[in-house]
Amino acid sequence: MYNTHYTKYMNQKLILIWAFSLSVLSAFAQKTITYKEDFKDNKRAWLEADNHKRSAKITDGYYNLNYKQETGSSYFWKVIYIDQQKDFYIETKVRHMEGALNRGFGLVWGTKNVDNSYSFQISDNGYFRIKQQKGGVISKIKDWTASAKVYPNGDANVLAIRSKAGKIDFMINGAVVHTRSKLEFMGGYIGFIISGKQKIKADYLHIYQDDIEINLAPNVNKKYVSRQNLGMLVNSTESDIMPVISADGNTLFFTRKKDPMNIGKITKDDIWLTHKQGNTWMQSQNFGRPINNEGHNQLISISPDNNTVVVGNTYHPDGSVKGSGVSMAQKINGKWEIPKTVYIKDYYNLSKYHAFCLSSDGNILLMAIERKDSKGEQDIYVSFKTPDGFTAPQTLGPTINTLYQENAPFLAADNKTLYYSSAGQPGYGSNDIFITKRLDDTWKRWSKPQNLGPIVNSPVWDNYFTVPASGKVAYVSSRENAATKADLFEITLPKSIRPDPVVLIKGRILHADTKADIPASVTYYDLKTGEDLGTANVDLSTGKYQIILPYGKKYGIYADKDNFYGVSTALDLVEMKEYEERNVDLIMEPLDIGNEILLNNMGYKTAKAELQLFSDYELKRLEETLINSSEMKIEIQGHLSQAEPLNQNNLSELRAKSTRQYLIRNGINTERILAKGYGNTKPLNANKTKEEQALNRRTSFKILPKKEIVNNDTPKPDPPKTDDTDKNTVAFDTENIKVEKLEVGQKFRLEKLYFAADSSNITSNTKKALAELISFLKTHKHISIEIGGHTNGLPKHDYCDWLSDARAMAIGKYLIAQGVQAEQITYKGYGKRQPIASNDTMAGRKLNQRVEVKITNIDGK
């Protein structure tokens, strides 16, 4: 009886397998196998482990899994890409080896974590079930059900999940045992589950799906791209990950695991670095204290001047381990300070992993974290610099963030090009590197991500991509295969996947007379708008500064230090189309009596004495110098080139007086400033070329002896009127604002206010625009106002509310700091709630992005 029954059972089994094979061939003859795992090796990095709870090992063409606990379940999974919007088919063959016969084992798919998972399980005593767990709550799609389709007694069973035409079929050995409507994925994990103490082994895991194409970037084949291991001097016998390259490409920082020289010993990660000499990377070395401590350490970014680092996690004041987050440290007098915590508004991370990147100008912080609004396990977010830290993270949007994990963002020096790792796009391995370009300032619109191809991306895990300012090469952490640890590689990049070009400016800061190096800070700004764009410091180890400037603008740059005036330089990068390195030495003029100092970044309208708008920044610097050196007296000097006719020489004096009048209007005492025109009598050169003539056509100032009396026949400003005019009929009549009669509730817009993008920092031009308001409020102390901030309608409300409030507050605080009574000022941010024009056009958005003054009180009314 037994033999007859067994023969009948085996015949039925063979028929079912034959029928199942035909059905698969019929149903999937046109399908493409997108994932084929036969467990002949572990190149795809499946979990292999052995501990008191479980073990996993790939041997002899099987994935051998063992759960050692009597209760609970264990998962053995990895992220595998499937486009759930299209039909797909998942199939595996599993076999029960020993242990509990009435406990489940089988397939996991569409899973985010243990609390958000799907599983399709069978038991060795002939049952199956389909389970969903969402938010930790279990719901049984199909409770344990006996089925003759399940082969018992340790025989191999083929489990399959078929999604087609909005329905999903669950199949055992070729037969559909349950059908229901489509289930939305909760995540990207696919693999195996064991419930209760038992051993199983998996023969294979195959996934089929049509029309899945990798969106390859152009020219990412062997003709244009090469990949080179950095070798034994850099890489260790353990994993080296998270590379960060300096802007000049000469220093590479990275995180090293399990090295006995790590400060936290072998169980903790440390930051290491290597320097380049010629074309060779030198022996890597530990970064040392205080940046490394007994905890896990990782370097996130380094500033272009190499004097500021951003690192992962936080530190106590004594340098010991504090907790998660982000910290920043500066090099002071050649030594690194203990990192200080960076404040990020409303920061939290639901994942145990994180990755960060700070932009080269220090104003943008990108992070890969998991938040309540995340689509996947980790999404990429952006925060913007504020006076106190950074704004609350906002998502980069659905073009980048997927149901799967996004990780390791790297924003190139152009502040537009983003490289990142993702499992949520078709690729070659578990995580691939992609490139995308930012399309506007909302940080929500991005170009379609492009895969960097099979040379950059391996069949396994690829992550942490970093590019120097040149954009010609990149550095990546990758595994050659799952059996090896992660190494660092250098990759040549074709133009098709490089960032937009930038200029790396480097140079020394020199004393004008002695040419000795001076340790000072460097400021660079937009010459057209007056926006402050960033600062840098001299690296005392080299005596040089370094900054990065994207192409497409004209920049002003100068050095700053007490008791000196930094001679400014103009850099025109409007037409620049290729990466370039320029040496620009900056001159510091001591504020000594008799010294003549050039005012470079200013000018006048052609053949006139009227100042051009871009002159404001330079003149504001001079104004601040005179304020800080309260006893200094100067002579403004106007000069022409010898190309100007003699009858134009009076123009030099008119221009000098125009500059003097600017300073007087901004509060500098008339007796401290003399103006004089020298025509073409003091040329700096031979005056033969147009370039030489342009240098001779200049404005400068000379520091006069303190006792010298200055009288340049310029009338003093009229004193404020003190007649008995009704306070309620006072007019606001200035250059930019003309209101015949003020009334409570009346609003008027403050013109010529400039803020850097996503910033509330007050620029020099903004201060100039506020000077009229300050003067008015000081004269009319019975009038109170509200400063109202408004934004355009593109970003989200939370961000608009923050930015408008921060800008209104910054202006209010500035007015008070300049002597306006605090009780006269209130401020409020209205975000994007009160538009005065359409946000559909650039012109309309510009009108909406404004600051308004509202009269809140006139003498108690």
C-alpha cells in the first residue's frame, strides 16, 4: 500500500511539475528575467551569519537558513528592484530540512521592515498562509489553510507570486491557491522567512518583468570611463567607505572599519585620510583626535579652504561621544577644535542609518534619513542655513525619492549636480549611483535620474560618490564582489556626467608693502546684486586660501582683517565654460596715515559722475571702515586715464565728490571726508593699452592725518524739521518711498532689499536700503511699524513661513541695533499667503517675494 500510494503521489507530483513548467513557459515566454539568483556564490551579498539566534550560509548552490529560536520569526532578505506599477513574477524553490513541521517558512516581498511586511508561507505538514503586517498590526490575507498542492515530508516546493492586470496570484507548485486584488508595496525587500525553530534551504530566486530599462547616462562605457582600485597604500584589509575628496583633489578622507589603530578600537569606525603627491596616493593615516573619538566617526564634508569639516554624530565639550546628529569643527591656528553640534530645526531620524553632505558654500545641507513623510526606508532631504543653524528638512520630491532606499547624497561644487545611491531605479546591483540636475531653486524639480553605468556600478553594493571641483574624476566605495570588503576606487568621468564647470580660486593674502602672508578671512559676493555668497580662511599650513565659484556670474572678492583694508578684485566668470584653477593673490593695505588705497569694485556711468549700482558693496565696506575707525579722515581721489580729453579732467573731481556725498548720506561726518580730482596726472602705468587705461580710470582714498581739517564745500544735510505740524499728517518722502500722508494700517513696500537665496542674512545693499527707514523712524519716534515678510508661492508653507519670518525678524533686529526704539518695531512673516501677483511667472514671483512696512501706531492712534 505504501509503495502504491507513494508511486501515485510521485506521479501526481511529476504531472504537476510538468504542467507548472508549461504554464510558466506559456505565461512568461515574453518575460525578461530581471533578477536571477541561483546561489552558486554570494556575489550579491546575501546575509551570511552564525549566532545564537540564527545562521545563514551559501554552499553547494543553496542558501542554507537556520532559525534557532522556538518562537518568533527570522528574515533573510535584501533590496531587489521591482517596478510594482507593471506586471511581475517572483519565483523561488524552498525545502524544509528539519525542525517544527507545523511552523511556516517561505517568501517575503514588498517589505520595508519587520513591522511593515508581506509573507507567503507554507508548512511541512501541508498548509499555507499569506500574512500582512502594517505598522506592527498583523492582518491575515489568507489564514492557515490545508492544501494538497503543498508537498510535505521535506520535498522541495516552488512558491510564486504573479502580479498581472491589477490582480495578484499566489501559486504553489504551479497551482494558484489564492487570488486577490493588487497589494501596494511597503518597501523593496525580497527574500525568505522562517517562523519557529527549523532549517530550510533555498534553491533559487528568480524575478521576471518586461519593459524594465536602465536609464543610462550617455558615454558611460569603457571608451570613456575607467575604474581603478586605489591600492594597498590607501585601502586596508577591512572595509573602507564614505570617501570625501577635497576641492583641489589632493586629499581624500574616508571611514575605515575594524582597524586596530582606530581610537574606538576594532569595534568602532574612524576617519582616515591620504594625500596625493603627483599622481600617487600616499600611505593612509588616522585623522586623530579630537575629530576621532571612542565612538563611530565619519567625515561628511570639508570646506574648499580645508579649514572646516562637517562630521557625523555629536560631541561633548571634552570631545567624548554624545549622540546622533551632525557636528562642525574649524581649524584654528593650525589645530582642529572639538566639533560643535549643528542645529537642524525639527530634526529626527527614524532609521539607524544616515548620510549627509554640506554644499561647498556652506549654505545647503543634504541628508539621507527616514522621517514620517519618507516614501522609503531612507529619503533625501535638504535644509538651508540660517543664523542659528539649518531649517527643518524638506524632501527633494518624487523624482529622486522612491519606495526604496536613497542614500549618500553628494552635491557637486556647482550646487546643481547631485550624485546619490538608490535601490529604487533599475540598475546593476543592490544600490547604484545616479546623477540628476537641479532645475530651479525650489529643490523639488530635478532632471530624470541617470544611471552611471556598469563600470561605476557593480553587480552588488555601490555607494558614497564624491567629486573634486574639477569634476574630471570621482571616488567611490564599492565591493568587487560580496566575498570582499569595500574598497575605494578612482573613476574617470566623461563630460556627460560631470558637474557644471566651476573655478577653483586659490592664492595668498599679502601685506601691500612687505608682501608677507597675513592670516585673514576672505569674502566673496555677487558683484551685480551684492549678495554675500561665502567666506573662507587662510590655511596656516600652506598660507593659502581656496574658494569655489560657479560660472555664469561676476564676483567680487576681498580679504578682511582688523586695521587693514582688503583691496577688492573683480572676477568675470560669465562666459567661462570649462573648469579652471586661478591664482588670485589678495592685497591688504594697512590703515596707516598717508596710505593710498584703491576702491576697485565700483564705477560710474559713462562720462558721468553718477555711481553705478554695483558700487554699493564697495562703498559700504568703506563706510564700515570709517565707522570702525571713528577718528580716521580720508581724501577721496578721482583719477582718469590719459585717453580722456583735457576738458574732461573736472570729471574726476565730480566723481570723487559723488563718492563723498554717498558716504555723508549714510551718516559719515562731512569733516572726515575730502574729495579731490587728479585728472590724468597720476597714472599707474604707461597708459598704452585699453587694459592699462582702465586701471588708470579709478577711485581711491588716502588716509589723512587726524588733525587735518577737512572742508570740501559740501553743505551739511538739513536738520530735521521741528515745527508744530500735526504728527498725524506726517509724510514719508524719501528717494525710494513717497507717501503724502501716513495712516494707521497703511502699507508700503521696501524697495532694493536683497537677500541671498534661502537666506535671512542682511547684505550691505539691504542695509543701504534700510538707511532711509532708520532715519525716518529716529526722527518720528511717535510712529510704530510692523515689518512684514512675504515669499513667492513655490515652496511649501512651512518653509515659506520660516523664511519670511526670519527675514522680517532680521530686519527688525537690525533697525533696533541701529538705534531705532524697540517699541517702534514689530515683525511678522506671512509666508506665501498674501500674494500681490501671479506665481506662474518669474516677474510675478519676484513681486510676491517682498518686505512691507505697515503703520501700526501714530501717536497712540
